[in-house]
Amino acid sequence: MRLEVLVGNSDPQVFPLNRPKILIGSHESCDIILQSEGVSRKHLVVLTEDDNYFVIDQGSVNGTFMNDERLVPGRRVEFTSFFPIRIADNTLITLLSDEEASDGGMMSELNTFVKEEISKPATKPSSSYSSSLQDATRAISLKDLQQAKTENLIKKRTESLSKKKAPPQSKKLDDRKRMKGVIFFTLLVFGFAFYWNVFLKQDQEQELLAQQVTGPAPQKKTVQQVASPPPPAFLLVDESVIVSKEKYAEILQNMSCMTDIEKYFCEKIKSIEKSSVQIGTTLYIFFDGSDYYVKAKDYLKAPVVAEGELVPVEKLEQYKKDLLYVSILLYFYQEIPRDLDYSLLKDLNLVFVMKVKIDEKKSDYATLAFHPETLEKFLPSLEQRYFELTRKFGAETLYFLKEYFRYF
């Protein structure tokens, strides 16, 4: 069994009858504490004996009422679910079974019975004089006042429980709508997967087979056709680190790998030897990338023109620039370790300079300049699949990486 407590306009609260004796009042030592006007410090005791329940008023100031009769303090009175208890003017206590409590205490039969009992009119006096006097003055007895208070609390209880019971139906409707949305989304995903596997994948396989037989068809240079994940915007190094390529020869003369940070790079990156020097807050790292220039040609094909025609100068120059760009990215992908100690580098600008031998007479440079924290995030973004895409779509597929560094 449970106790349902309604205080004023608040929602009813349910408490278990899990002790033989439960004290109700406003004091903190009570089992059920009611902070409400009119409730005494120790107001009421509820007793459990086998399957019977009793209440005893503890001498409260504002009284305890059952069936609109004030209980005599100290006298034990049987407590049933048919007659709720009213404390003072604004607290109603109802005895509920576990089933009733789980159903929100909504018992239409009980409410109807109680309302009928407390709504019975008082017996009229037998004499005609008393009858006419009562009709004339409409005198209200003390019991009528108590009855009105109880009726008002029962009405509030019924309204509150009705509101509490309404939301589950609304929740069920929301759950149904949500379930329909999940089913629709699942069907959409399966439909797209089916379309991909049956149609698109088949087209790709046929295209790859055709390339194996006849070689890749010439591709038009268009805006990047494959979406690459855009990196977050990073703070680029100051333009003051950029020097002319003629100045590189002067810097190379001072290469020594003498300081701790210079030695760190000379030892960490195996492909450079005595090719690291710090000038102010900038660390220059030089390396030979001629082998990677050759590898880049495997990814980037020369511009295709009709037989007997010359490649336009602007296309040829762009192809050479793209070769340098892909070359230095290939170098970073294969040579730069992912476990650099960035705590040593935090206050420096890092400038990586790759020298490439174009032919017997000409050399060129490609340069990437980083903040250390940007380099740390850049290296994991280099993936082989992006280089493979350049075979079909050109160097544009790697242009998105320029958000990380200054390239010159």
C-alpha cells in the first residue's frame, strides 16, 4: 500500500508504507515531511497492522479530518481507501494500493463514492418553522465548511492526476512519429547502398578495366572534381620568413648542425646531412628532393596535345609548378617523422627547402613554411589516397593542403 499526499496546488506525491509506524509532520525528524501552512511539527501517525491501517492525530493545532469529522487526538481510527484524510485546509492524504499508485491513483469509483458521501445534504429539521427559517437564512454549519474544504482538495487532486495521465498518450504519438522517421531513414540508407553497389560500383569497375586495357583517357583540367576534407584555418607564418631563392645559397654556406635544435633535425630526418641552421627565430631545413621530383612525374602526366602541336607555354609552366608542389608533399609523406618533439620547436618558424635538379644545368626550389603546431596537425592529413587521385584529376586534388603552410 502507498500514501498519496496532495498539498495545495502541487502535484500529488506517493510514499510507500514500508514501516509499521509512519510519522507525518513539518519537523525534519518525521518520516514524511510536509512544509505546509497548518501542519504541526508532529501532526499524524499512520499505523500498519497486518492488512489493516489506522491513523492517530498527535494533538495537532489545526486538526486532522476524516469524512469531515475532526479526529480526537490520541484516538486510533481505522484508515481505508474510501475516505481520504485532510490535514488543516490544504493537505489531502489518500490510501492507495500498489496497482492504484502505478495507475496514477486514478480511481473513478473511489472519487465518485467520496464525492457522493461528502455531498449529501444535511438532514432538514422536521418542524415547518425550522424549515422555513432555514430556507430564509441559508445558515451554513461547521460541517458544511469542512465538507467544502475536502471537496475542493479532491477536485484539485482529480485535475492534477488527469493532467499527469495525459502526457503518456502524447508521448506514444511522439514515439510513433520518431519510429516512422527511423524506418524512413533506414530505408533511404539501404536504397542508396543498393544503388551504389548495383549501378555506380559497376560503372567504376568497367572504367578501371578499360583503363587497364587502353590506358587512362585524357582528362580536362577543370575545377577540383573530388571533394577533399577542408582543414581548419591555421595561423600561417609571417611573410618575413620568405627570402629569395638566390639567398638560399648564402644560407647553405652557414649549415653546420651545431645547436641542439639543429642537431635534433639533422639526426631525426635521415635524408638530410648538415642541412639545418637557425637564423633568429627561423629554422631552415634543406634537403635534396630530386628523387621525389622523378616520382611526382608518375602521378602527374604531362599536358596532352594533338599530334604535331606544341604544348602551350602557360600549360607547360603550370605543369612544372605542380611537379614541384607534388614532389615536396611526397617527401613529407615518406620522410618526415610523425613523432617530432614539438616542445622543442614551439617558438620557431620552420622553413623546409627542397632543392630539385631539373636538368644538368638548372635547379629549382620548393619551400613549405610552418608554425610547429600546424605541422603537427598537417602530417596526419597526408594520405596515399590523395596522391592517387592526382593521377586522374591533377595536382588540384592536393591544393586543399595549402591551408596549412606558406608555399613558395
